[in-house]
Amino acid sequence: AVCIPSGSIHGFVNRGSADATFLAVATPGVFGPAYFQEIGEVVAAAQGGPPDLAAIGEVMRRHGLTPAEPVTT
């Protein structure tokens, strides 16, 4: 389990060769169904490839989130 304080910059990377599944619980409930619907549309539009990060950023901003620049290692 990981607790990420509100306002903290965070992200995740799957460095393995297999798909990863995770469960995120956000409290208080600041994300409504529309956020997940819109993110799902961006992911579906990628047709199995990497999603459009600019489009994800637009969705995030519409829902009050501030995207951070990805860290590359």
C-alpha cells in the first residue's frame, strides 16, 4: 500500500515485461465518472499503443488535476 498526500507529484511506471494491474483509491472522492470515461476514450483511441499524453493532460486539466512532466530514466 502507498499513501500519497494530496498535492504531491507522483506517477508510476511498469518496468516489467507483463501487463500490470493496480487498484487506486482516491479519498475524498474528487474524480467523477466523467474523468474515467474521458481517460478511457483517450486510451481506446491509442488502439493498444501508447496513449496521447497531450490528450491525457487536457482531460486532467479539465478535471482539476495538474499533469507533471514524465521522468525518463
